[in-house]
Amino acid sequence: MPYEKIDDLPDSVRNNLPTHAQEIFLESFNIAWDEYKEPEERRGNASREETAFKVAWSAVKKSYYKNKQSGKWIKK
């Protein structure tokens, strides 16, 4: 289930990440969705969606970090 636009992202992403981080998430998720469509390309028994989410969050974390005190995502 690739996402067409930011408004299609899950609430947990839209309500927590800054716009730029949402763009990173969207693009990374969609690329991973296509790249890991075959089960043998994924680790263990992970679903296609689970793998795409992991890849997307990993991409976000390369440019952003979550401030432990405020809980907000901040650009590195």
C-alpha cells in the first residue's frame, strides 16, 4: 500500500514528524514497498508493510532525532 501524498500517511507519522521528515518517510516507504515485494528479499517473516515501515523510519532517523525531553523530532 504505497502512499501517494503526505495526507495519506498514518496519523502516527503525520502527527509527530515535521513536513520534511514526512516527505522522507513517504519516499522511503514507497521505494521499500517496491524493493521488498518478494518474501525472500525480507528478513525473517516480516511482512512487506512491516519492512517498508522499518526502512522509512530508518531513513527519517538519518536526518532527524527525537528530543527526549520534548518528544519532538528535530533536524540533525
